[in-house]
Amino acid sequence: MKYFDYAATTPLDSEAAKIYVQAATEYYGNTGSLHDIGSTAKDILENCRQEFAQLLGVAKDGVYFTSGGSESNYLGIQALLSAKKKKGSHIISSLAEHSSIRSTLDALSLQGYEITLLPFTENGQIDFEELKKSTRDDTVLIAIQHGNSEIGSLQPVEEIGKWCQEQQILFHSDCVHTFGKINLKKITKWVDSLSISSHKFYGPKGIGVGYINPKLAWKPHYPGTTHEKGFRPGTVNVPAIAAMAVAAQKSIEKQDEWFTNIKKLRQMLLSILLEARNHITIYENTQEHQLPHTLGMRLNGLEGQWVMLECNRLGFAISTGSACSTGLTSASKTMKAMNIPEKIGKEFIRISFGQHTTEQDVKELGETLLRIIHDKQ
């Protein structure tokens, strides 16, 4: 099976796996224990916290470890709302946010918050002018993803962050799809909170990072919590954190090399598909605002789920969009945000590249997609 679903999850890095086993078997202490074994585990934890602070270009005091991107999104938004800079109950987000953001906003709407969800342009990007027009005196929070997980479009986070600072609005950004792929240090000074998830950059599942600007006086969402300075309850998973730190270091170290290589692989696939360009629609942003790792497209007239299953039968793992919405019969959130009609939106498929993708894999996938198109003409 040739794997083209790296946007859903990535294989665990072998070095990270070794670190996980070593930490779990040799440094198994509870970080809350006062004896030496607990202190050793606590030292590892804090070293990893410092490492992520350096990788993100943020203060160590703002780095917290969570169970993954979804929890980081939820707790990040809750923390910001507990520390909002002004009175108000209006929140701005986008129609294409991850389900963990959307479900959090749905819950907040039941608590009296008013939510404005912005659409995407045809390039899969927020219209910054529309965001400014949607801002009100009572807008207290904006939550906009950094990179879209279905088509790979990047949002104008720096512009949004500057606007938020001018308007005394707190800003959360879901960076799960961009960490390890592009340099986040350029945007971290413009956000008040962000989220990343280990399994998206070759680390273990079930662990992630949430960052909260340490200058904010946020309140714990779970009363009485002592772990992670009150950010989340539960014994800290030091082995997974240590493994995630190794995977993060390697991803950041090689991100420019991987970016260049994956960009070439993307172009290679698109070149192969030129033969059938009248039967294919590509969804992407302009080059400077596009992650090459994710290719969103449709084979015109063919339902995406059928194409995915046919590719699977022929030995290729692709997807029909976000893994968190797999099995849903409606079009993806991104297609809806781009105002793509429901029937056409159901034709969407996602191809995502990773560090193990080869030119031969890409060549074979391209030929397979062409064969699927020609067989259905």
C-alpha cells in the first residue's frame, strides 16, 4: 500500500519510538512525586518544555502539554475567554475550522456567545477585509486556523494578529497542520494561543502542545487542577512528551529540505495529471500561501468516496478530506466554506505527501488516477 494520507496522521519516527520506550521503562516516575525518581521525570518534562519553547520562539512559561490538537484547541479557547481584554461575547472564526474548534464554539453559543463564521475565497483563504468588517466593539476572540488540513491553504495569521492587537481582541490559531512544515516563529508573536499535535509530525498519538501567552491572567478550566499549572488534569505523559520532542526536533531540522522535496513531488503529480486537466479541478491558494504537502482536488463527475475506495483497491491510501469527518456523507467543511455546491463538494479528494513519499510512488499514483478517469469516461 502506497501511503498518501500524511495529513491524517504520520508513521512514528523510529528514534522517537526508542525514546518513548526508554522513558517509559527507565524514567517512569510521576512528575508530581517529591522523590528522586519523580524529580528525574520532572527534569525531562521541563527540558522538553524548554525545547518546544525554543522551536516555537515563545516563552517557556506558556507551553503546556495536552492529549493532542483537539484538547489544545478547546483549552486554549477556554483560557483566552477567561482572560479576555474587554467586555463582550462576540467571537469570529471560519466555516472551515477543525471539528474541535467548531464543537467548542457550538458549546459557547449555548452559553450566550455570538459566533460569526467567515467563508473562504475561491483560493481557500479568509478575506481579511471581511474579517475586519465583521469585527465589532464586543468582539473578544478570533479563532482562525493557520493551515487548512484539506487543501493546504495558509491564512494571513500575521495580518489577523496585528488587527487583533489593535482592537484588544485575543487570537487563537490552530497550527496542527503547519508545525514541522514551515517556520512558525514568524507568527507566534501575533497569536495569544496555538495548538500542535504530535502525530502530525511523526511523533506518538495522544500527545500535543498548547501555548498560551504567559502575560495573560487566564483561569483553569478544571477547578483544583494541579498538573501543568492548572491547564489540564491528569498525570503527565512524560514518555510521549519526550518522544514528541525528538520528532519535533527532527521535523524542524529537516523542514526546509522536506518542503523543497515535497514541492517537487506535488509538481510532478500535477504534471502527470495535465493529460486529463479538463477532467480535474485543483483547489489551492497562491504559491506563497500554499503548503505543498496537501493537494485538494476532484475528479470531475466522480464521487470522492468512490475514488478513495478505488484507489485503496489499487494499493493507494488517499482520503476524502479531514480524518475527523471520515464517514460523513456531506461535503467537507472546506468545500462548504468555499461555497462549492454540495454535489460537487462530495467529489473532493485529498492527497497528502510526507517524508517517505518517493517519485515512483507519485508516478504510480498519477497513472492510477488517469486510469480511473479514462475508465469512467
